[in-house]
Amino acid sequence: MQCIDPGADWYLASELSSVSGDCLATNDTVYPGATEICDGLDNDCDGTIDEGVTNTYYQDSDSDNYGNVSVTTGACSAPVGFTGDATDCLDTNNTVYPGATEICDELDNDCDSTIDEGVQNTYYQDSDSDGQGNVSVTTGACSAPVGFTGNATDCNDAVNTIYSGAAEVTGDNVDQSCDGSEVCYIDADNDGYRLTTTNTSVDADCNDSGEALASDPTLDCLDTNDTVYPGAAEICDELDNDCDASIDEGVQTTYYQDSDADNYGNVSVTTGACSAPVGYTGDATDCSDTNNTVYPGAAEICDGLDNDCDSTVDEGVTNTFYQDSDADTYGNAAVTTGGA
């Protein structure tokens, strides 16, 4: 028996290999040409570890076992915070993943590209805040939005004294209780025009205060102001008095910009309004709207400006000066000029 390297590790001569180049002599799965396996080692001694044999894992931030297809890593087994499933559609919420139960939370819990399907409630517009809504105006939501209710039994959603079960006022031709009797058109501003055609009269009277005749087909466009109705005279009040969809047409006044606050305006800069806005005036005769000493009729002062807007500068207010060629402060009476 032949010993090798006495005093250190030793081997039988028969155990020695004639092939050199092993890159890890302590592991028999590592040698040149070995099959690469996923073990964190360079099995085939080519300088690359686990090439071609790792698995792809996907980030699972919300720990629901479904991962984000956009954030991946390669490994032999799933690292902490990663999973082999890439089908999560929202990796920041563990109630959202393929096949999850849809709950009413404004999220696509089951990842089918539809939000809150089959779990929303229907709510009805409650414009008059009487707790009963308009069956014709609905919305789907998880909880009642502002201005909506789960009750759909209101028959007039513009008046909070009219709703299903309200006390009926006898003889006013209004169906307060929504039971089909005494229903008339509402004319809240008593201008003879009603706002809607949704209510129908059971008795033909409907001529009390706050009601319009059923026979009148014309509708009001603002039933809270009796100066506003079809055909009314347009007045300058920032309302569409005649219900033609135009406001204050033909009755606005033209005002002119008064930048220097001298009550005389610039004819080139105008606005239309019912009353003069701040910085505007009804007078358009200013000849310089940047100096409040310049306006029609202003006192002419010796300043090189046409103060009174008469197209003449400093008339009647200049002084006469005499040429003083020798600078002795005494001038030549024959050579003069005017100035301040």
C-alpha cells in the first residue's frame, strides 16, 4: 500500500483520479461536465451557479400566495415574500387575488376586471332629505352616498313634506302621502308655471297657492323665483328670466376699465354686467387710464401730460424761460422756450 503525503490527509493510490480540474473536491456532484442541479453550487465547474435550473418566483407583498408578475426572482425554492403563482392583480391587498370572494369595497377582489359585481346595493336619490328616494334616479354603491337612500318610495323628491306615509293635508290638491290622491303640479314660486310633468292631478282643481293647472303644458325653468318663467321680461339680475337658456341678454350695461380709479374708463377694454364691477366705470372718455390726474375736465398742470384730455399738453400753465448761453443766470429776451 502506497501512502501519499504522510502527516496530512492521505489516500490510497487506487483512489486517486487521473482527471484534473475539479472545482470542489468535497462534493461528488461537482466536477467538470456534471449535470447542473439547483443546489447553489457550480456543479459543472463552468463558473456559473444553477444556470438553467432555477425556478421563477413572483413577489407576494400581501402574503395571499398570489404574486406580482412584474416583480420576479430566480431561485431553487421560493424566497420569503415570493410565490410561484403570478396571477395576483393587486399585490398590496390580501383580499384581492384570483378566485377571492367579491366584497363591496370598490376593489376587483376576484381579479376578473369587474369591481364589486353582484355585491353593490342600489340607492335612490333623496334630493329633499326626507329619507325616501326617487326610484327613477339610482346609483350602485357599497354604502349610501350623500344625497341617496335605500328607500325608493318618495313620489316627490323636491319637497320634504311629501313622501310615502306623510300626513295628508285635506283639500290642498297635493298628494302628501304618495297614495295617488290629490296629486297636482307644483308651482313653488306661484308664477303660474310648474317645474315638472311627473305628477298628475286626480281632482281637476289644482289652483291653490303653490300649484299649477294640469291643463298648462308650459314648464318653468326655475321654480324658486317668480321673475323666472317662459316669456318673462329679461331683467339684469344674472338669471335666465325668460327661460331661453341665455342670461341677461340685451339688458346688460357696458362698463369700461378704470385702472387709475379716476372714474373715467378706457374705451378699448370693456365688460358687460348688471352693475359696474370693481375696476370698471360707465364713462369711456379717459385718454390715459394709467394716471389719475388725466381725465376729461381735469385741471391742466405743468407735467408734460394732457391732463384735461383736450389733445393739448400743458396749455396755459407753462413758464417762459430765456436762453442763458454764458451761464451767468441772465438770459437773452429774444430766445425763449416754455416749460415747467
